[in-house]
Amino acid sequence: MPAREKDFEFRRSFFQRMMGGIYYLINLIVPWHRLPTLIGGYNLEAFRERLREQNLHHTGYGPSEAPSWRAGNERWRSADGSYNSLVHPRMGMAGVRFGRNVPLAEATPDSQAELLDPSPRVISNEILRRDKFKPATTLNLLAAAWIQFETHDWLFHGKPATAENAFEIPLSPNDDWPDAHDGVMRIRRTPPDTSPREPWLGATPTFRNHQSHWWDGAQIYGSDQKIQNQLRSRDDGRLNLGPDGLLPDDPAAPGHDLTGFNDNWWIGLSLLHNLFSREHNAICAALKEHYPAWNDEELFQHARLVNAALMAKIHTVEWTPGVLAHPTLEFAMNANWRGISSRVLRAVLGEDNETVHGIPGSATAYHSSPYAMTEEFVSVYRLHPLIPDELVVRSLKPDVSEETYDFIKVQGPSTRDVMLKHGFADLLYSFGTANPGAITVGNYPDFLRSLQKVGEPLMDMAAIDIMRDRERGVPRYNRFRELVGKPRVKNFEEVTSIPGMAAKLRDIYQNVDRIDLLVGLLSEDLPQGFGFSDTAFRIFILMASRRLNADRFYTVDYRPEIYTQLGMDWINNNTMKSVLLRHVPELAQALDSIPNPFGPWNKL
Amino acid sequence: MARSINIPGLLRLVIVRSAAEAAEVDEAAGVDRPLSGRGRLINRLIAAKLAPFTTPDGQPWPAFAARLDALRAERQSGLEEALSRSANLLQRLEPEISDLAAFVCDRLPGASVGVIVQQAIGRLFFPDYRATDDSYAAAVTLSTWLSAGPIKSLLLKRSGRFQAALDLVTQDARGNASCAHAIGIALHGIIESVILMQQLASGSDQLHHLSPEEAVAQTLRAPARIIREARDRVQGRHLQLQSRSLILIPVESLRQQSADRGAAFAAGRWNQCPAHAFVPSFLAQVWRVARDSQ
């Protein structure tokens, strides 16, 4: 496929360009987040249109063809995401390359000499390391687990298979890294993309997504038919759950639940996987009651459609406004899903406008590139500071005392033991009443900076996060700002007002254009109510809509003929809170009068 | 010391003035050949001017390809390897060399030296390549496009002449970006050298007194200028570059300051011309045949 193809051309209309220009001028004086809600909402729309035109770049698919057609592909999601687009069947399927949010010529790694400058280990030690836990007090720990749960639906670069050709980070003499090899820390490279490269890719490296790119619940259902077959009970469409109501143990990875994707496993993921596997089975039961003649396949596939859409809705209208608690954003995210009720705005924007009706049910749109998750999206979702170093387990029963775990004890092979010991309800309650870490510098969990996973070398995830962006050619912070439509900063003081941080950044980086993206995003001053940076938010504005816009099952096929009327009603009438209460009614008191289930719950 | 022209909103340009500065630009991590089309108005206009030099599938011509583009590097070294077999190639180009020698001796009145040079270069890639007046006119149009001011550029664009020229060169190059660059842009330096040879040979006895190597040294010409862009701020030993600065390297002028013949071809650097050895051999052979034919 050439770099540009007719199906993927998008140009803003004259009106949209004009509005973009007007908002550009307005934003020179007032940023979008200080404008009145409706005007600010349209400001976001102007950003999004510009991003759709300029910030979607195709890197080729990688695999030369889609798998063979299977019966049902026209009305159900395939296991690997192929045939979501019936015209471009490879689009978004597992194994296809990540796309880009910056022009390909800008997405090139530094030369070898510059790639390690400054040392990622120094950044980990001096800038990212948690000095003391800084909580995000408006959120609960379920919000942290949720975003990892969702990213596991969307993306996975694969595990580095070999230490060959690893990056070698020189360690300073006073660095006590225990796994040093001749004075260097080794960081394995991302698994390479070995598919033939298109000549127009230039110096842009490509990597493949091992998950389906779509918002299809792949973390629960898998991105591969073989895995999916393992998970299904073949009984009325249900997923396998044990007699204790929990997902079975994965024989290949003891302590991990057997589910669609169980890498980087910890108790937070286990809770959400169990919750939405139960939800799947509840949807199956309801469908079975309405359509008693349906076989296992019909029930499973319909339930998957409904469950995936419900998770997408929860993410859009509950999780996002929870993390980015700003009235304009709450308005915008609701408009994304439900549309707007204002008659005046409907008249002004026109009946065909996606803002009027919401994206679900609108026409499928790919804008300027075939749909794919992007490397830049991966980068802005590096949110490890959300994870605390300790988990306090509380019980719903008043007479049971709290128990505190080091986080390392509630992850990997230990996960299942914790779940069995404390039970689903108490752990959910514990997550609902604990705060995650704030997404900022100096708050990277210590245990992740020295993480030992089974069968893998000791890892400093903070240094790895820095190295991954550099390896994948993600522009550094200042150029990234420019490329997503924000002005470059001229000095370190413009990046951050965190006391002492500008001086620290200057000391380490010297040149403001060398600040790593992650460091810039974590240092940046945030708009009121925001849990993460406004620069990262630009990618978010684009991609949050795109995950829906490009997906046939959220656009032209988001209709009762595909989902059933029961399915549509299920999506419309349910929320995170109703899902929690359906499966764990004991949480009713803890959730009573809580406006957003991703905010702190009542402590009983 | 480099000259910096900084007009807010309009232009951010750095003009390199020494070989050391040019070398630093070549090696700087934040500087590359593809122009982003960002920054100030004239910077964007220049980028827009160079943007069409791609193959139909979007692959940039080699002179505009990124430093770290592995395919560019591979093709560059492949072409260099192919052009290093100069004895064979010069044999293949005997008819064109003979015509050019006749031109140098002023025995080919009315001949278009441009067509002959274009054909010689094209036959390095495809032995059956045939240049015509139209194909050479297309190359002239591309050259005019690169050096034209805004009004002339607009006229070339609106009349369709530029696109037609680009299409013809691309078609003649059969999808080979290196060939397109050679028969569309790079040929002009060689044409200039041959014309200088003719001037050198006429009106005196230079043809017999100068060895081919001396003649080449006197007539070899580099591209007048090339453009780079600093994506990020660069703090080097000789240069301080702001982000999104255009950097103009007056290659020919730097070559004249340098005793090194390789300066015309950036020899020894990552961006060295793959024909850095072949072009001097080719010109020397033209001079040699011209001398022998007298």
C-alpha cells in the first residue's frame, strides 16, 4: 500500500479551518480549559479536526494478507480483529503495525550516540523515583487498574525475546543497580518487526501490535482464535468460570487467571477481568432468555459485542471524566457517546454532525489514515505513577482488621493467592477506598524500578519507559508539543512550576529540546481538575474518538440488527456502578451516593 | 561564522560559511534532510517546494531522504558500488563520451549537451535509456523550480509545467528514485562542467597542456546549495541552531574554498554522492577523448 491512499484522505472544511484559526487566536489569550463549557467544548472539536487532518500517519500493515474469511465476520467481531473493515480486512487486526500520530519523518530515533543521552537510569534515579507517595485524591485504585485493563485490550508490543543487541546504559559509579554487567545496565529491545518494509517509511522504525487494535474486549476474549477457544465453556455462550465464580488458573502461568491477556498480571487486573467475565455471562443469560433457540456461538458473539461496547461506554463517560475532571471534558465525552440534547446546538451544528448524535451509530470514518493504535498513544499512556507501593486490604465486615501488602506481593504468581485469601468483594472494596498515585514526577513506584518477573532479568521500568520512547522514535517533549499543536517551550521554567524541578531538568538535560516525552508529560503543570498532562490530552482527544469512529461495530453496525435490542438496552442502561452491584451487591453501601465509581468510595 | 537571518513570522535561516560548520551540520543529531513544513512562512514555502520530489508511492528522492533511513543508506552504497566499476561503465558510455568530447572540441555545433549528458547518466541505470529534448527540458524545468522565486514558482505550478516535468522524469526513471534524482537534478552540475571544459579548451592550447585530472580539477562543479532543517535546538562547537531553522549550505562556494576535490561530493560523509568517484572519471575521459581526437 502506498503512503497515501484515496480512502484515507481527510481535509477540514473551510468552516472547520476558520474555526481552527479563530480558536488559535483565542488560545493565545485564554487556553481551552478556561473557556466557558460550550465554547471550550467546541475548542476541543477544533483541535480534534486539526489532529485528524495532520496527526494520523500510516506505517503500512506488515502482514501481507488477512486470514481467510470465516462465517459470521460480517456481523460479529473476529477473534483477531480482521474484517472489522470489510474493504480493508487487515486494518486493526492483531499482528498489524502500530501507526503514528506524528509525520513519519519526525518519528525517527536519534543516532546511536544520542540515543542514550542523557542516561535513562539517571532520569529514573534523579527525576522519576518516588521520594514519597503522592496520592491522586480524587480517584480510587480501580481507576489505575482500569487503564491498564483497557490498554491490554488495545496494545502489546510483545515480550523482548532476546538479550542480544540490548541497549547498554552506562551506570554512574555510585549507582547500586544490582544487575550491572561490566558497569552497564542492559535493556532489551522491543521485538522487531520482520515484515517487509515499504520504501516510503524512511527512517521510521515499525513495530507490530500483538493485540487487536480495536476496542473489542480483547483483554478478556483474546486476540487469537486458539486462545479464545480455551476461554469458552461452549455452554450457552459463557466464558469459563470456576465453581468459586473466579476465572480459572492459567496452567501456563500459575497464579495468573486464564483470560484473553494476562501479561503484567496483578490483583487489580484480576478484579476487572473477573468482573467483566461475569458480566459477559450475565449478558449471555439474558440473551438466552430472550432468544432461547440461539446456539452457543450466537450467544457468545452477541454477548461479546455488548460487553465490549459497555466497557467502551464506561471508559468514555465514567473513567475519563473521573481522571480528567473538568466540566468541558465531561460535556465533550458525553457528547462523544450520547450526543447533545441542546436543540440550539443541534440546529447550529446540523443533524449529520457526530457531536449531535454521538459517535456510536454514526458513519464509519478513518480520516487520514487506516485505523491503528499508535506509538505516540502508547507513550502518553505510560501511567506507572498511578501504582502505589503498598496495597491496604480492607474488609466489608467491620470486625476484620486491615492488612497491608507490599505491591510486589499482589502481582505475578502471587495474585491468585491474594484473591483466594481475601475474596472478590473485599478486594474491590479495598480498591474503591484506596487512592492511586498522582501522575507526576518523583512518584514512580519503587518496586517497578527494581522489578523481578519470572524468567526475566531484573528491570527498572522507569528507565525502560524512557528507552522505549527513544527506541521507537517518539519525538522528545518539546517537538512533540509542537507536532500536536502546542507551542514549544523556550526554557525549563516554562515546562514546570514544581519547586526545584526546572533546575533539575536543566542540570540533566541542558537543552530544553532534549527533555524526554515522559519526563515532560509528568512535569507539566496541569489544567484544573486534570489527572494528566494537557499535551498527552491532545493525543487523547484524537484517539478516544477514533477508537469509536473507525470501528464498524460502533458506527454503521451499532444497531439492534447486529447487537439485538436487548443488547442496545443493556449498553444504554448500565454503568460501572450497576455492573459492580450486579455481581457484588455487598458493595451497595460503599457505592451509595458516589457520583463516579472511579472516585473514592465510602469507607464503611 | 554562520550568518543567521531571523525575521519573526517570516524566516529562520542559517547560512553556513565554512567547511567545519557544514561538517557539523551533517553530523548533528537534530538536523536532517526531510523538511517538515513547519516553522516560519518562508521555511514552510521552501518545504512545500521540495515536498513533491517523491516517487509515486511516497518514497523521497535520495537527496531528500533521512540520514537514518536504512533503505537510503543501502541504496546509496549499492549505487556507489555499481558506479565504482567505472571502466565498464565508461565503455558503455563511449557514444555519449565521444559526443561530449566533440562538443568540448567545438566540433558538434548546435548539439544539446544537456540531452547527451542526461542520456549518459540515464544509461548508467538503464542501458536502453534514451534522452530527448523533452526529457532534458523537463530536467531544466525541475532545476528552474528549485531556484525560482515565488512568482516564477507559482507560474510553473499553475501552468502545470512543473508537474508535467516531474511526471516525465519519474516515468523515464521507471520508479527508481536514484535515477530520477540523477536525470532530473544531478545532471546539471555535470553539464556545467562539460561547458566549462569547452570554454577551457577553446581559444588556447589548454586541451594539450592540461592533463585530464587537471582539467577536471578546474571544471568540476558542486551543487550551488543544499538545504537542511534543524528539528530541535542544536548547540554545537561552531553552530547554535534554533529549532525549525532552515540551514543553507552553499556547497559550491565551500568547495572553492577547499583544496579537497571530494568537497563537491561530501566524500567520506554519510551523505556522500554515490557518484563521487565516477563523475571525475567520466569528465576526465571526456577530456582525454577530446584531446586524443585532435
